Amino acid sequence: MTLEDLRAAAALRQQTCAQIKKMIVSRLDLPIEPAWITDDQPLFGRGLELDSLDVLELYVAIEAEFGVALYDSDMSVFGSVSRLADHVNPALAPSA
């Protein structure tokens, strides 16, 4: 992989994470700016404090925006924006 390939992958990852943050704030009507959400911030608990109803809304939003279906076994992807980015675009995952 060349340096240009790495730069392109990093730019795509940043774009995907920004899109996910905007989607979260918009769909859940959160009173914050998308930029305030960090890529590795927990979405539940002490992070954004999302709940099970928020997850249902995000399931629908992810399928609509990214064309990716989620299943009960995929709950771990809601750990952070970074995990969601890896799931909606597997090429962004560090192991890829």
C-alpha cells in the first residue's frame, strides 16, 4: 500500500465518521454539534448516554444512509463511531 493509498483511506475514514456523527445528532435530535463526538467515544453509558430506543432509530438510519442491514448479533458496532464506520465500510477497518 502506497502513501497515497493510506492518505485516501484516512480521508475516507474521516468522511465516514463525520457522516455517522451528523446522522446520530440529526436522527436523535441531540442538542450538540456533531464535531463534539469523538470517534472512539462510547455511545452508551458515560459516552453519549444513548438508550435502546436510540439504537432502534440508528438501525433504521444506518440502513437508510449506508445500505447496510444490522442484526441483533451486530450490537457491538454501536460501541463507538469508529466501530460503526468499520461496519458500514469494512475496507476502513484497520485489519483490512
